[in-house]
Amino acid sequence: MLIAVRAEVEDVRAWREGFKTHGDLFKSQGVVNAFMGADGQNTVIAVFETNDADKFMRVFNDPATALAMENDGITGGVELFLLDETFSP
């Protein structure tokens, strides 16, 4: 299952560095891979591959995740998308 999270950040470089310190948090969400990207401004996206979407959401809504996001310089605009459909052209 893939889950995408888009957010606004203060500084993309600082977000990337901080994001990579949360391995234990991501593992607790059942995350096996995480992909990161930015738009050249201050909007970032992370796509998480997880084996348990319910566990991911429980931990995502935990105060520890909010603190991690704050430490990474996320300023708002957080959106979460469950990628629940595929298409192969």
C-alpha cells in the first residue's frame, strides 16, 4: 500500500535531513520504503510504502509524529493521500 503526504516546509534541505532521522518512527508505521521529493519551492512530498495502512494512520495521528514534523520544519498544508488504485497503460 502506498500513502503520499504533501506539506509546506520552511526549508527543503532541512526537511530532507530531518526526515532521514525518523527511521524508527517509520518502521513503527510498517514503512518498508519512503520516497521524497520537492517542487523547487517549499512544498515537499513523501510517498510511503507500508504493509499496514491502519498502523500507519495510528502512528501518523500520534503526537510523536506531530513533534517529528515540527522538528523537520513543516509549517502546514499537510495533506495525506491513500494511493489505492493502479493503472498500467
